[in-house]
Amino acid sequence: MNPFALPMMMAELTAASFETVWHRTTLMMFGQCSVAEYERMVSEKMHASEAATMALMRGDSLEAMIKPYHKKATANAKRLRRG
């Protein structure tokens, strides 16, 4: 197993989360944040939390528990970056 997998995943998650918050805050500030985006903010966290909880209950690795958050955060950053 790669000893740098978890630290790299955490670094990517941090950067993607920061970028997503920045984009969404900008949308809110200019009154351009859609209802769908607000709903996505809530539902994505619920789904990621559910997946992480299941990984924890199965006794999976830390990487498996963080993966749902990482996947959503990086996808959001990419989507919001495109505008």
C-alpha cells in the first residue's frame, strides 16, 4: 500500500473543499446560487456521510471512509470551476 495515499487524498480534499466553498460563496454573494445548488450542498453531505459510515461499519480503511467526501469535493470543484 502507498504510504502517501491518505495524506495526498486529504490534501486534495482540503483544496477541493476550499475551492468549492469559494465558488459557492461567490454565487451566494451575487445572488446567483440556484435552489438546486443549495439542495446539492445538503444532499451530497448526507450521501457521503452514509457511505463513510458504511465503510466504518465494514471495518474498511481510512482511505475508504474519506473516499466519498473526496469524490464529491473534487467533482464539485471541477464542475464549479467550469462555471
